[in-house]
Amino acid sequence: MIAKKRQGFTFPEIVIVVSLVSMIMLTIFAFFSSGVRSTVKGKDRLDSIRAMTLLLADMKKDIANAEKIEAENLPLQIGETEDLFPDDVVYDRKVTFTGKDGIFSYSQGAAAKGESSFVLRSGKNARGEDVYEKFGVPRINSFEVLHVIKKGKFGSLPQDFNQVLIKMVLDSNDPRLPEDKLYFTHVLVPNRLPGSDWSSPAEN
Amino acid sequence: MMPSFFLHRIRGFSMAEIMVAVFIVGLIIGPLVLLLNQSTQKTNVSMYLFLAMHYADEIAQQLQRMAPHFDQILAEAKDPTSQTTPTLRDLLMDGNFLNEVKKLDNNFTLAFFQFGAKKLQACLMLSPMDGHFKTRTLDVYPLVSQTSSILGQKNFWKVNIILEWKEIQNGPTQSALFPIILGNP
């Protein structure tokens, strides 16, 4: 009786078992694969947002202390009666804030050919020391800024509302996510611009 | 001689045994998949929360910078023929103003303060939001302070900046609320 039972599995049995196991394994793999991919993508985007947050924190601090803002082009002026933001605006690639803490420029740093790059904060601090910091290495696909002066009034007082608009595109740092980009925009406002500060009327 | 246990095993597994085995495997794998999905979900929530925080921050910064001038803005909003003076809540909760704040655009927008049909001179500069975001709005409440003499007889307002988004097109709406306190003389 034992000899009879030790014949082993038949070919159809093995085929059925292999098919069943494959189906189960494929389902589990699909679940895990999509889960892992979403997690990797989410984590990568969080890293991009963290890089952008660090950059913005420094820019916010520098613009808050800025007594002068200089970009490659003159500021975009939006008149008192204009209520639409123009569509055909040329953004700058570099902006410099001069204030009591020093002179700091922000621009997109050059990287090796074919690679994403970074935002470079460079200049001199109040003690005359050189400052050279890289942000978002190597995620920054593009970095554009625009100094805007919106002419307006607080009641009857003429007022220049200065702001710096930032447009950034951040690339994924993961080779498995080549097309994953994060588009980000932000508005920063200065605190100390003389004559055209939000807190004091414009000189006109 | 082979033990009786093995003799029995050689005959194969019964349906009940297989069911129990599958159930146990399910018990192990199920929570793992659930855990992975939850982790992904939390990561996505953090990501949109970060973005919402930045969008709220630009509104908060501009409102706080304007706070010392709210009286001038309110004076401009006041209808000279009317006895009623608008409050900061009237200004920030104006339907036309909120429609401009809520507007979803691909470019930067100017949201002008309005009162009734009257458009005022001051405005907020707002950046375009990520495509997953559906709403950006404000809610304003007066704060009654027992210590107004210490705080310089100002009127204080709690302004909630509310952002709503959907992680997936047909998914549930998520929201975040960022409160700021504004005072006007």
C-alpha cells in the first residue's frame, strides 16, 4: 500500500499547483509593487518639498531684511488700475537681496551636463565672510524669480506693494521616476524696503 | 516502519487543511499590504500638507503686513452715504473677494479686496496651486478679549486659511486649516 502511495505527483497536478501558486504570487507582487512604487514616489516628492522648504526659509529671511532687491531685469510694475497679472512675463534667473545681514544672491547653479542642478545662495554676510550654499542638489530643474511692484493705495495713501514671485520645478532624484516633476510657486514679501515698504507710503 | 502520521500525510491535503493554510497566509499578508497602503497614504498626506502650508503662508504673510493699514482700507470700503462701517470680517468674507481667492488659475492672480460691488485698491498676490488642490478660502471670526486695554484697544480677528485637495480624482476631499490672528486699531 505504501509503495502505491509513493508514486509522486502527476504532471497535471504539478501544472495546476504551479498555476495556482503563480496566480497567488502575481497578485501579491502586484499589490506590493504598486504599494512600494507609491511609497517611493511619495518619499521622493517629500524630499523635493523638503529641499524647497529649506531654500524658501533662507529666501524668506533674506527678503525680510532686504533694503534693496535687484534682479536681472527691472521690476515688473503693475499699475493702480490694472487688475490682471500679465501672461507674457519674462522671469529672471537671479535675484540679489541687500540688507543689514549682508548681500545674498540666488541663482540656478550650473551642474554637470545632462544633470539637474541646484539653487546657489552666494554673497557676503555682515561680517564680510563669503557665503556659498547649495540648495536642492540635484533636484532643481528650473528656478525663476520676478520682482513685482503693484501700485495701489491704502485708503488715500499711495503704496507700492513689493513682492518677489518664485517659480520652481523640481526633478525626482530617483532613476525609477524619470518624469516625476514638482511644480511650485510662492509669493514672498519684504519687510524693510525704504519708500516702498508695505508699511510705509511710497514716495510719489 | 514509517510512523502512522506520515502514512496519513502521503495521502495529500484535505480541502479544509488547504483552506486553513490559505486563511493563515492571508492573515499574515493582509496586514502587511494594509500597512504599506497606510504608509503610502500618510506620505501623500504629508506632501499635500506641506504644499498647503506654503500656500497658506503667502496669504498669512501679506495679511499680516497689511494689518496696520486695515483702518485705511476699511475707510476706503465705507460707503459715504451709509452710516454702517464695514468690519475686517465684512472685507475678508466678501463674496466677490473670496471668489477671487478661490479662483484656480495657471498663473499668479491678484485678489482685490472688495466690499459690496466696490473694488478697493489693496490686493493679495496669490500663486497658482498644484492641480490636486480644489479650494483656497478664508473664514473670519471676531475674538473677544477681556484684556483689550493691555492689547491697545485693538479689535482682534481669527482668520482661518482653509485649503482643500483631492489625492485622487474620485477620492475623498482632504483639508487643512491654518489660523492666524490679526488686529486692527
